[in-house]
Amino acid sequence: MENKDNIELLSCALEGGCSAKIPPDLLEKTLLPILKTKTDSNLLSDIDIGDDAGVYKISEDNAIIFTTDFFPPVVAEPYLFGQIAACNSISDIYAMGGEPKLALNITMFPKEDSLNILANILKGGQDKATEAGVLVVGGHTITDATVKYGMAVIGFANPNQITANSKAKDGDIIILTKPLGTGCSLAAMRNGLIKEKDIEDVFESMITLNKKSCKIMNKYNVKSATDITGFGLIGHAYKMALSSDVCIEINSSKLPLFNKSYEVMDMGCIPGAAFTNMRYVGDNILTDENVDYNLKMLSFDPQTSGGLFICADKNNAENMLADLWRDGIIDASIIGRVCKRDKEYIRLIK
């Protein structure tokens, strides 16, 4: 008789993690007719510039940051899935330069399956929230054919220290704080091309909060940042470049990668969402002919609980990178720069 406590979570999801996002081009087309012009001067950030969270000013020195994220399982182990999903949900607060404080669980779970699995998912989320200093104060759970989990998260920040997609400026240096390749690595594991033990660095990264990176980012008064998730490095860079009306140049040879990222791409294990992200950017990217194809596709690879994409002032970038390394963020790398836009919003160079 099957032990329902050992149900394979991955069998419950057609797509896992941030790969399950609705394609950005279709989403924007759907949302465009219902977007409303801001009518409240205290609303500092919303969906119109593609920021990671909504920001509302509540006093001269305080603003509330509100976000939500949830997705199907990316791993088979419930506790680990809970950690990853919570870490990913909380990341949007860090991407805006804020401090997360409160969270509500968002859960979908098949009613016929063992609730021990659900309990372990929620325990993973609770433990990661506690690590972040976040209080989980409730939530909402419904029955569904597939498992999904995430959080709605509230954080706070000084209104003058909010980082936004729309503030990238010519001369900024781009720092990425985590490696790329969660999408292709997880897909390769799921298809039996590599073992779980081969991508332990991927799991470790997905449960690593962007808390330290955010603290260092704020130390240097960064104005523009985002986190890299389902739309891939280039997809999120494009949203920033569009909002800031700049060109973002990415140096493909400088991209930090997980141990197996390049290898599984070279096997041809490219998630469908990578091609969706490429379609979204369309003709707004200029790619050098000598860019390695695998690195190009890794730049579109959908990430789950990815790193911060930071626009550092050119006078502070090296010092910021050194601080990140000293604080244990050893994969942080300078991967490009912001420049004036001529035609394309993104350049991918060798």
C-alpha cells in the first residue's frame, strides 16, 4: 500500500518554481487594459514600472512594501520546498531595499493527501521566515489538484531609500549576487540527466536569503535593483532598462554559474520558459555573434529564489563587491554596466 507521507511532490506539478509564471508578454497584454493611473501621491511604486512590490508611504520616514509569490514544487522534499518558496517570496522585499516583517501563508493542497506533507511544507516556510525576522501571522489554504505554496509579505523601508526598476542610470555597474542556472539544473534532475547530489549548490542558493545582500546594497545607497526570478536575467534586466530608458549591457563571460549549469545547457536541457523569456524581450536585445549559445540561454533561464541584480554607482562598485565577498556572498560578480540607450534596451556581449 502506498505511503501517502512519501508522495512525490514533483508529480503534482506540470511546471515548478518560477518557471510556472504566466509568460510576461501575455501577462502585460492582459493587464494593460485594467491598469489605472495613480490617484494617491503616497503610492510610490506599483505595477506600472514592473517593480518587485508595491510601496506606499505612511510617513516621512517610513513606507510599507507589499508583495506576494507562490508556485508549485521545485523539489520532492516538502520541508525544502517550503524553505525555497518562503525565501523566494521574501526576496521581493529585499529587492526593494526593505526589511521584511509580516507574512501570510498561501497554500493549495490536495485534500486526499497526507497533511503531514503540508505540515512539513509550512514548517520549512516558518523556519525560513524566522531566519529573516518575519512573523507568519496566518494565511489561507484551499484544496487543489496540485500543491502550491508561497507567502504574501509586508516589509518596511525609508521612502527615500526604496530601490526601483526606474532609477538605473548611465555609468552604473551591474552586480549579480547569486549564480544562474536553477531552471535548467532542476529540469535536468527531473528528467534524470543528473542526480540530486549533483546540484546541492543550487538547493543551497535557493534557501539563502538575500538579507545580507540587501544590507550591503543599502549601505551604498543603491537606487535601482531587482531580483532575478522567473523571467530570467535578461527578462528582468529588460524590465529595468525599459522603466529607466537606458541600455543594460551584460557580459556573458562574467556570469556566475552553478556547478552543472553549463553542462546541462550543453546537453540541450533548456526549459521552455527560457524561450518564452526570449520571446518577451524580442528585438529589444542586441547579441554579439561570438556570444556562447549556452551562456546566452542561461541568461534567459528562469530562476527560482535568485540573486539581487544591483545597479551600483561606478565609484562604489568594487568596494560593494568586496563587502559582499567578505560577508560570505562569494558568487557575487560584476556582470555588466548601464549605458545610454541608442536603440536596443539590452546588449549581450562576449
